[in-house]
Amino acid sequence: MKSSRRRFLHWAVGAAALPTISGAVRADTYPSRPVRFIVGFAAGSTTDILGRLMGQWLSERLGQQLVIENRPGAGGNVGADAMVHSPPDGYTLLMVPPAVAANPALYTNLNFDFLKDAAPVAGVVRVPNVVEVNPSVPVKTLPELMDYARANPGKLSFASAGIGTASHLAGQLFNTMTGLHLQHVPYRGDGPAMVDLIGGQVQVGFATMTASIAYIRADKLRPLAVTTLKRSDVLPNVPTVNEFVPGFEASSWFGIAAPKDTPADIIDKLNRETNAGLADPKIASRLTDMGGMPLTGSPADYGKLIADETAKWGKVIREAGIKAE
């Protein structure tokens, strides 16, 4: 009797340990073949640049190539759709753009729910937007811009990279929180928007630091404020919008996600290696050059960021009645 009980307990303990042992073996052997790394925007975009930077790092750390696959379209939805409908085995990842937080409110016909259908892996970086003006605009500070806009209703317009993009939503939030009415002029990407902002066809911009910094350094644009809660190390003397409009925060954040039900041990391994990359001096320097602030943390931390941003921008979009093109 005692012998049988002993054998049963031995089996039960062994069976309970099987998932842990299996997970450890799976994490040790993953990846055993190349990994598809989807980027939902064209080559040369901020999302693509970050995808290639982190893809190279993870390739070296994991011993298998992360193959960049650009799948642009519908504000990043084409790439996100391809990822969430892939097998949850760790061999398809997505470089997540901030658009995933806005798209549920912008598009009414999505056949996926990113919050439910994606597994957050790791944050990578948060990039400020910059409130900037063409040098011909007679203002040098954000309060001066606000006063000028109130004194000249209908005279100022702001450029964005397109409807629902980070630069559009930052400008819309600024309008909402200040009661101003800067007219929105959407373009097809940061490039055309910056050309017209520098040329004076539009007067104000809310572009990302990545898109703005070269023109600011060349004195082609005048920075008035950054949109993150903290000042940027790249422009340390430029204040935040929050210093004049309490509670204002808008930024472009990027990270990595996998399909729902991807094994937790694989997610954890990718998270550890991503965080190791953010601590690497070469990668940290590249991110700083882009004006970025590393987003280290757990998969749960990154998941909370996505959920919070989805709720925040959904409210802004619905209240403003913004619709995708």
C-alpha cells in the first residue's frame, strides 16, 4: 500500500514538472529556423528602421536570422493582420507601431482585435513629437504660439504624416486641450509634410523627433516644445508641452508583439534579449540619436502601455469624429 502511494506521488510530482521541463527545452531550442519579422510600413520608415535595428540584434543573440518583411498598408493594419493570423509558435513577430492604438477607433471593419489577438513581447522605444514652426512664424515659445493662434484665428495650419498618425493625433490633442483651432493638413508620410512645413505652405508641425531633428539642427524649423512628459536629451533646452498645458502627453512608441497563445517561455526569452539590446551601448546610442527613450520592462508592462494608449487615443478620435481615409 505504502509502495503504491509512493509510486503515485512520484508520478504526480513528475507529471507536474513536465510543462516546466518542456518549456525549458523549448526555450533552449528556440529558434531553430529563421523568424519572420513583419513591419507594417515601407522601408525607410521609423518602424522599419527600428525593426532592422532590433532584428539585427536579435538575430545575433538568438543565432537565427530575423527576416524583415515589409507589409505596408491601411495605417499598419495589413502587417498587424498578417501577424495575428500566423501560427503562435514564435516564428512570426511584429514591429509594433503606435498606430495599433489608434486604428480600432479609426477603422470599423478590422477583422482582428489587437488587444485580444496579439501577445505583447517587449517595448523598444518612446520617441517624442516636437511642436515646431516654420521660422517665418513670429513666435519663439509655445505660449507665444498659443497667443498668436488666438489673435489670428484661421491663419495657422499644422501638417501631419496622414489621418490618424501620431503627428495628427498630437495636433488634435493640442487643439482639444487648448481650445485652439489649428487647421489640420494631412500628407502621405513625414517626408512630404516636412517639405511643405519647411517651405511655409503650412506653419506648424507635430512630427516625431526622428523626422524633425535634422531640420531643427539645420535651423530650418524652430522647436517650441516636446510632447513627452519629460524633456528630451536631444533637445534639453526645449520645454515640454506639459509645462504650459498640464497633462498633455503624446508620443510615438514602438515594440515587439507575437500572435496570441505564443508560448510564455518563448515570449520571456524574446523579452530578455530585447531588454539586453536596449542596454547595449551601441543600440542605446542609436535610439538616443533618434531622440528616443528606451522602453524596458516586462511583457505585462508593454501590454499595459498598449491598452492605456488604445483607450486614450480612442477617446480623442471619437470625440473629434476622425475617420480613416
